[in-house]
Amino acid sequence: MKAKAKGKEAQQKQSGHCGIVFRNGSFREYATEMLERGKGDGSVFRVCEIASEIANDLSIRGKPLLNKDIIITQRQIFKYRNHPKTAKGANLPISDYELIEETLKSPMHIYEDTVQNRLVYVCTHPYHERRLIKVVIEPNYKSHGIVMNIVKSWGVVEQTKMNGPQYRQVK
């Protein structure tokens, strides 16, 4: 048990930003740990760097990316624990949480959601037949004096849902 705890400590890295602890490693393991504990520990999960297509799109718009890291907060993990999307089959089971990472690291497509009142991007990745994993990122999100690219939501959608006028394809 101590060896496992040491491994988790090795996955943590302290940031100089307001004492926030950034965790790396497997998102599924991180989320499982939080859900088993039943409460957060104040850390956030660093998934990867934001896709260059998003950074380029922001630059073209005159809104430069202020930080390259994409993070997921514990709030998002607990939000999906008993989410209403589950009954519709639109929520990912925790066993598939590594696909959230895969979607952000290697998105099949990236869209701007033009209906939101704030600038957000949607990354998609194949899931099951005619279904996609959809992960929503808000770049340059400000919280507690820190600017980060935060995952706002994730779920499963029919491929055809991404063809509507709400989405402008970036990649």
C-alpha cells in the first residue's frame, strides 16, 4: 500500500499558483480515487497541452492562449457521478474515462460552439457505432487569479449532432 501511495505522490506536482496541486498519470485512476474517497483533495488533473488548432484559432481571433495546459477539476468528476445523462446513455462510464484523455490528446475533430455565451471548443473522438465522445473546453478560463484551459463537460453524442449550424469546424 505504501508503494502505491508513493507512486501517487510522485504523480503530483506543486504549482506556484495559489498552492494548487496538479496531478498527472491516468485520469481514470484519479477520478476513481476521488469517487472512492467521496470528496476532493483540492487538486486538479492536468490532461495534456491544448491542441495547436485551438491555439491557432484563438490567435487568429486576437485572443492569444495564455496557458497551454488542459485541466479537469474534481467538481467535474463529481458532477458526472449521478448525472441525468447516464439514463439516456449520454454519459461515459468511469471505465471509459481514459477516452476523455484520448479525445483531448488526439481529437478527430475540433469545433467552436457558436451558441455559447463564452468561447468554448468541442473535441470529438469515435466511441461506438455512429457515436462520439464530446469534450468541451473553455480556453483562458480565469479562476482564483489563475488562467487555465478547463474541461467544462463531456459526454456521448450521435455523430449527426455535430453537423448542425451550432458548430464551426476548426479541425
